[in-house]
Amino acid sequence: MTAFVLVGSNFAAHGQQGERAELDLFARALLLVAGGLLLWRKRYPVAVVFGTAAAVMVYLGAGYPYGPVLFTVALACFSAIVAGHRRAAWAAMGMLWAGHVLVAHWLFRWLPPSGDLAASWGEEIVVATWVVAIAAVSELFRVRREQWVRERAERAEAARRRADEERLRIARELHDVLAHSISVINVQAGVGLALLDTDPEQARTALTTIKDQSKEALGEVRQVLDTLRTPGDAPRAPAPGLDRLSELVEQAGSAGLTVDVEGEAPRLAPGTDLAAFRILQEALTNVVRHSGSRHARVHLASGAGVLRLRVDDDGPATGDDAGGSGNGLAGMRERAAALGGTIEAGPRPDGGFRVLAVLPLTASAGTSTGGPTSPTQEDR
């Protein structure tokens, strides 16, 4: 920029010869100062915009030729406004214009070049228009730049939010898979150990159940982890739904829990079907882990646009957590809330425990199966 100012000013001097003062050593020093200050415009924008304005004002006051030296002030003003120092930039430009008016209409009598005449006010209006135009363009770029920064921050925040939602979804899915399977394995391991000497055949059955449950759990965990390795790919196996209700009943039976099922679920969307399956799976797992009852009742009903899924047991609570993490009810509430549904869980008036899930058959607009809510309750 400094070289451009020096070379351009030489051409301007030839074009304005006889009208303006000749470029001397002092003029070239002022040009070097005005151009050199721009090297620090990003680090010290306020000092640079006032410094270039002062250098250019002295340069013009000394009667030197108009030329590219004015670009130094324009660039310094642009940098200051973009950096957020709007008042300083406007003040420096106003100072330069006021100084030019003072020189062109009053001090010109005592300043070089000799015989110079006062400038017309039309010329001052043109100069003022250019000053305003430079500042306006700078303001426009500043606003656009702030908008870019804001949009970039919003995109980054949205990406972080999506990553958090996916992380919570995967954590919830792993919890549901592992809590159910490990609870059954825990119960069957206890049965196997108790009957190992007295009833080897029953112990063998318990070990077979453990083997089947662990194999199924490994398969489901592998499916969840595959989504981490290849995000965006379609799952290799369909997500579980209420069409596998009989498998849940069979698995609960292998853990010593008799389950009676009443009603049938309508055809559900995949997200609702998966949420209903996981809620039912967690509710039965909680009966196995926490209830002294060996009998549970599952009731399915639909109407008024919702699916009502109820699980009852006769209790009493045993207080045995079977190594659980204490996030089961919170996970169920998250799944239901993500679809716009609700979960009610608590003791029944006549004893035992009840879990009632109400899920809309059609998900609310703006909801997803993976949307998280803050867990606030633990398993009973």
C-alpha cells in the first residue's frame, strides 16, 4: 500500500503541476507515515485511523497534490469500523473533513501553494459524500461480518446440540439393552448357582438362558456401536418394536416372571414403536429387579390418537438393584417426552407398582425419538 501511495502521488503531482505544491522530502515522509501506519491497523485500529487522518490532514494543509493518499484514511476507517470502533472511525473522518474545510476556506491564504483560491462548497459536498460513502460501506461490511460470525456460532451450537442428543440417545439405548439383559442374566446366574448341586438340569437351563441373553445383548450393542463407526448409515437390522412383545414375555418368564398381556397395539411409526418397546422392556426389567412379585400384567390400548401402555405388579419392593444404574425411569420419561408423551410411575393404592405410558400415535411436530430431557428421577 505504501508503494502504491508513493507511486500514485508522483503521477498525481505531474497531473496537478502548477496547481498544488511539489512533492518534497517532507511530503514523502508524510506519505510514508500514512502508508506505514496501515501495517498496524488490525492490532491498533483506533490509533491508526487517527494517525493516518492526522498525516493526511497535514499533507493536504501543506498544499501537496490530491491523490491515493486519501485511500490510506479510507482503509484505516474501514478496519476500525469492522473491528467495532465505529465512533473513533467517524470522529477521525469528521476531523479530516473539518480540517480540510478549515484549510480550503480560511487558512489557504497563509498556506502553500501561493495564489491558491478558496474551494467551492460544491467540492466540499462531494468530499463529504465520499467520507459518508466510505463509512457506510464499512458499516455494511461490519454488519455482514457480524452476521457471518453469528451464523457460524449458531451452526456450531446446533452441531454440538445434535452431537449431545445423539450421545444421550445412544447412552439411553445401551442402558435399556444392557439393564434388561444383565438383569435376566443376574437372576439366572443366581438360579444356576443355587441349583448347581441339587438340580443340574435346571442349572443347565439357567446357563442356556444366560448364553442366549448375552448373545442377544451383544448383537444389540454391536448394532448401536455400528452407528458410531458409520454415522448416517441405515441400521443393518430393524429396530425392535412391539411385534417382539412375545420375546419380552418369554425372556421375563426365563427370569421367573409371569407376564399376562391384554390388548393389542395398533400399527405404529418406527420411532413410537421403538420407544414403546424400550419402555415396556424397562418396566418389566424393573419388576424383575425391584419387585418381590413374580407376576406382572401388561395392558395395551389405543384411542383418541394415543397409545396407553400400562405395566402393573403386586409388589412389594425388594430394594434389590441388581447392579442397576438408577436411570431407568428417567430414560423412559426421556423417550416419552421426545415423542410428546408422558410417563406416570409410582406405587399403586392397593400395593405393588404401576408404570403408565401415554404415547401419541402421531409424533408432535418438532419432536424426535432422540430428543433428550434432563433426567430427574431414579428407578424405584
